Amino acid sequence: MTAPRSAAAIESWAEEADVVVVGFGAAGSAAAYEAAAAGADVLVLERAGAAGGAAAMSDGFIYLGGGTPEQRQAGFDDSVDNMKAFLKAACGPSPDEAKIDLYCERSLEHREWLVARGIRFLGTVIPTANGTSPVDGEGLMFTGGENAYPFDELATPAPRGHVVQGGKPGGSVLMQTLSAAAIAAGVRTSYDTRADALVVDDDDHVVGLVAARYGEEIAIRARTGVVLAAGGFINDPAMVEQFAPAVHATELRLGTEGDDGRSIRMAQAVGARVKRMDAIECALPFNAPRSLVSGIIVNRLGQRFVNEDTYMGRVGQTALVHQSGEAYLIVDEEHYAPNWLGIAAAWVCETVEDLESEIGLPSGSLRTTLDYFNEHAARGEDPLFHKRPPALTPLTPPLAGLDLRASSFIYAPFTLGGLHTRVDGAVLDLDGEPIPGLYAAGRTTSGVAAQGYASGLSLGDSTFFGRLAGVSAAGGKP
């Protein structure tokens, strides 16, 4: 049960701390470290048996920019304003401009903070990559379609996906480093402990929480603040059904069992406001080898709906949310290769009409789409979706079709919506006022990525705003 408990009804506190952090992932580790650095006694509750969370499963991109040393070493000029321009376009509509502004303005400082904790980056880049998994020796990547339409016309393209070095997956290295830094700073931990409900006093201040540890219910007092950093709600079927039903089209869920929305519901139970609960990100990893982006992706009507050379997360989000997860990649023999996940073509045909028939597209639809695409591609143009050369090239039979339907291909969704917080991590109530003693960060909140996304934003957003939430919970000013 996530209903709040009254402090007056708590007979005894099993443990006490100044700041209690729920979740020892990217946001929780940053929050815990900064709260301890501010002089607070910090206790982290982690429902699993070790630190890590979903961050430890990631490839380890951290979205940083504004002219980092790695960007300069790779030969790219970037600025705070340029980074803002991209994120405000890519993370909309109606992005959280206050969070984007602060995130960009302090991006260089945040990089220094990460490096000081022991994180290493590398100033090399593969310009043709766009959100796929990093290869050995790769330090920077375009991870959000920065070098594809429409963003390459709105901001100067610059790679901002900084890959954590030192092993694979990079997310595991990140979490080993950040959790160790927090513990070295004096943070105490309680593993196998699941937070279930907040405790409030007579003035509706959050003063602790009730948790389950080894099957026993315990109460834990927080003298100055509670920080909720326990992930999103992708693994709660009821919340997905209520807020993001498009996810039901695919079986895969990107997250851990801890991403069950419990912290969001706990906060809602004390009057917290939520934001962008319908927002999801969904990777559709079709675009490696890179030659496959020379194909066209069509929907169940045989029509294109996206520029294929953009970020795979933008393709996946568009396909899942707007096309009900029904999509097909059409590619010719020159550019065909099995997908990097080992997925081969489902159909191979000598003519457009045969391929159209075998897929089950409306008669004449693929022919019309392909003729229009080829006519303009031959002139180096793509009037509808603005795919760029060298990926823009006419397609000639024989043709292959890869089945990108959510029932057949891999879609990897996770939630972006959550608690509505100020930039300092304070959780807001239904009237837009801070709930005393309650803070949050990471995927438990609605962060920088309000709608659109770029790989690395979750790790960047979580660690940066986790830091601010930790300082705030300790009674400081971030």
C-alpha cells in the first residue's frame, strides 16, 4: 500500500538519517553523494541486493555539451545556446525550458563533477553513428538526430553522447564508480529494502517512510528530506495501461523490476502533481549496419512516415506511438545486410508488386511511394522527410523487406513521465507548491526529455538533477 502514514502512529523508528534516498541508481547515487558532501547523514534504500538500477544496464551515454574537451578534441564546436536550441526542439512539444536551460548552462561543470568522481571520456567520434551501441574506442556519438532533419537546420550538429570508458556496458562502469563514490563519502546503505509509503506529520511535512526489509515492515525517519529516485513505471502494467497504452504493442520493457512506479504513487498519495505521464521513449534498433538507413520505412498503408537517417529512438517512438507499431523497412540488394541483431529480411522479391503483395500492403501503395521517392532521390532530394545524402539513394529491385512490426522486431520502450519537480528537485503539489521534505530526481520525475529524447539524456538528467535534489534535501541551495 502506498497510502501515507501518520508520524503520530509510528511507534518506533528502525533507523534515522538526515536524508533518506530511495533508489541507488544514477539519480540516487548522485543525490546521496551530494547530500553527504553537504554534511548530511545519508541513508540509501535499495530494493535490489546491490546498486545499479536501470542505469547499470545501459550503454553508458551521458548527454553533455556546450564545448566539452572531448567535443573540441574531436573537432566540433558547440555552445550552451546551440545545445539549448537542439534540446528545446528535440524534447518538445512544450519542453521544460527551465530544466533544459539549467542543464545546458551547467553541462561543462557537470562533466567536471563526473570526471572528479572517476568517470572517463574519450574525444573520438564516428559521425555516421546515430544512437546505436558504441564500439571499442568510441568516445562521442550523435545520439538524438542532431545531424539529421529537422535538427541540423535548427542547430549546428554536434555529438553530445559521451560514452563512459573503462568497460562494457558503460552504464555498469558508471554505476560502480558513482555508488563507490557515494559510499566513500560516508553514505550508508540498506539493500533488499523496498520503500512502500511516506510518513507525514501533522503539518503534512514528509518526515520519513515505511519500508519492507526481509519481509518486515520498518519505519525510517528522515530529519531533513526524502529523495525519491527509484525509476519510472514501465514495469507496472496498470500504470502503463492508464498513461502509456501504446507500450502494450510490444513485449519488451526497458528497465528493472524496480521500475514499477511505486515512488510516483507514494508521492501522489501525499498530493504530488505528475507531468507528461503519456511520454515514452522507444528505441527501434534497425539502423546498423548503417547501409540499412538507405532503405525506406513504410507503414501498413505503404507510406513513409519518418526520415530513416535520424535517431533510432525517434524512429521507434514515431512507429510505436503514431503507427501502432506497424512498420516495414524496404531496402535494395546494394544496401541490404542482416540487421546487427541477426534479424534477416522476411521477404525478398524481384518486383515491387510482388513485395507489396507478400507483405500485405494495399495494392499500388508501395509502388506509388517508391516511385515518388526514387524520382526525387535521383536528384538528391527528399521533399517529404528530408533524408540526406549519402543515405538518400534510389532503390532498385530486387528488394528486401525487414519486418519492423512490434510483434516481430525489437522495440525497447521506457517511460519519461513522472513527478513534477522544480529544478532543485522539490516535488510540487497539485497547486504547484513544494511538498515540504519531499524531493525527487531521475525517471521518477518528468525531466529534460518531456516528449522527444536523445540517448544519454536519462543518465545526464538523472545525475545532474539528482545532485541538486541531494543538496536541497540536505538543506542547502544547489
